[in-house]
Amino acid sequence: RFKAGLDRRGFHARLALADTPGAAWAVARFGAGGVVPTSSARAALADLPVAALRLDAAAVAGLERVGLRRIKDIVRQPRAPLATRYGAEVLRRLDQAFGRASEPIAPRRPPAAYQARRVFAEPVADTASIEATVRTLLDDLGTGLTKAGRGARRLALMLFRIDGEVRAVDIGTSRPTRDTAALARLFADKLDGLEVGEGIEVMQLAAPETDLLPDHQTALVDDGADGAALGDLVDRLSNRLGPERVARLGPCDSHQPDRAVMRLPPIAPAELRENPTNWPKTPLRPVRLLTPPVPVEAVAMVPDGPPRLFRWRGHAHRVARASGPERIEDEWWREDRPTRDYYRVEDESGARFWLYREGLYRDPALGADGPARWYLHGLFA
């Protein structure tokens, strides 16, 4: 009946009912929805992806990397090695979904550790008064954050109208901060045009997400090296356009150059901040790669040596210097790609390129396919 009411109002919803919250959550978001029969959670969840267990992104990526993509794949594995390699959280979520571990539901969220509140003697409705109150609340909140050595990553402003309606305004930051002026500017962009009705009688500001932000010594001459200006710009763009429209590049756990970088939001989720992936220590590579790599004609002095000359865009480049090879093979769990030997080369004019030879040279007399193919994968600045 509830779903029928939503459908009549034009809302799309997928509902699920199960013995456990974990099973209902999984079937509603990754299954077809509906009622899961009593004691049938294991069968209903078997073919769902491991992300349906409410695991963090790092655990899901780690399981999928070794071929454990479905919940039934995890069930078949010994529990002790799973816990050792991926943490006890995987087994806890699995037991909660199957009803082997309790999962009490607490509908009331705990209050944020850092918050400030203002109650007005008379309702206020003008934008100037609301923005001034926001700055006061930010100052009060910043005092508590300073004492704790923390900075805000997400702020939630609640405006309680005199008619009983509540308006909520959320902002996020790409880095922990206590800068009242910068945070007030982020709120000002969202308060413009906000419906306040007959007036606001209570305003409450909370910081649901914070990170460590210790004090640091500032330089006598401000050269802008701390990146504060860039951080403010990213925050304003992300809050005005939406986090999904502004992106940054982050490392991906792969030694293949094509897969070593992924698109991340500038305001990273909490799980990525708690479990960051560091950039791997690899030899020098171009900042930007050619996608897909461009086939080139190349000549090498010896079959397994660096190129001495290659032709790209109709122009012959004679190689003056070369270093390598950096041999890269594909991950064993993916499709079988040929081995790549990468070379950093510089031609006689000083331009630098990143070339690779796909496949290994073989002796044609033994019935092999002949010489391997060369590709240009990137340009050095």
C-alpha cells in the first residue's frame, strides 16, 4: 500500500522485507525487492554483489580483485583467511545479513559532538540577519573545534521556521578547516533565495564530520604555498555545482598505467579519508596518457632493445637517448594481454616520449609471429 501511494505520486521506490535489516537493505538496493521468505536470506542474497553487504569501498575492491564478486563466493571461503586478509568487518556484515549476529536499529541519530544554537526572541526573516547569525554560530563552533584540534569537513545548518517547517543547508569541504570567513561564503551561496516563511525562530549549526587540524606555524611572508586559496576555490565550486561535477585524480591499486588513476570527488567520503590509497612508487611517467595508445613504426638495433627510430604522424624521430625497459604484465585475474616493455626516449630535437613494445620478439625460424608492435602511450612535458 505504501509503494502504491508512492507510485501514484510519481516516485520510484523498491521496497524489501526480510528477517534482518542487512538482508532487506541488500535486496532493496541490489535485488528485485519484495518479501524475502523466513530463513531464506542466504538463498536470496547468494547472487547479489559483495557491495550489498554494506562494506566499504576498499573491502569491495579487494574482494573483487581476487574474483570474489558475489556473496555466494564469500560464503564458500574459509572464514579465518577472509578475516585475516580483509578484516573482521566482512564476516560481521555477512553474519548480520544472515541473522547470525544481532543488529539493533537505532532510528534516533546521536547528536553531533560539535554544535552551536541560537534562539531568537522574535522571528527573523531578512537574509542579512540570517547570514550574521551563521557567522556567529561558526565562531562558536570554531572555538570548540580549536580546543579539540579539529577542523570541520561537513557542516549542517538547521533553520526552524515559526510555522513548524525546517529548512536544512549542508556544505562540505575538501580539507578540514575552521576558517569562519570561508565557511560563511559557502553558506551564503546556499542561503540566497532560501524560503523562510514568516520567519526563523531557531538556528542550529552542527559539524557531523571533522578531521584533525593541528595548529601550525605560519611564515613571515605569505607565499600561498599552503594551498588555502585553491582549497577555497574547490569548496565553492563543489558546493555550488555539486560534488559530482568537480573531480580530482587519485591513485588506483593497479600497476597497469591505463588503470592506475581513477576519478574521485574533491570532497572525499569518510571511508576514503580513513583508508587512503597512496600513489605507488613507479618510474617517471607522463602526467597525461594517450587513450588509446597510438601505434607507431619503430626500429630497434637488437630485438629486445630500445627503439633507435620511430615514425609518428608522418614524421621520423631519431632517438638520441633512451632508458628502460620497464616491463609490465597484466593482472592475472584479468584478460591475458601481451607483456609490455616501456621506454622513456628523447629524440634529437629534445622532445621526450613514452613508448612501449607489446609482446616479446620471437625467432621467426621457430614458427613465431615475427616482431612485436610498438605504441606511443604518452608525452613528457
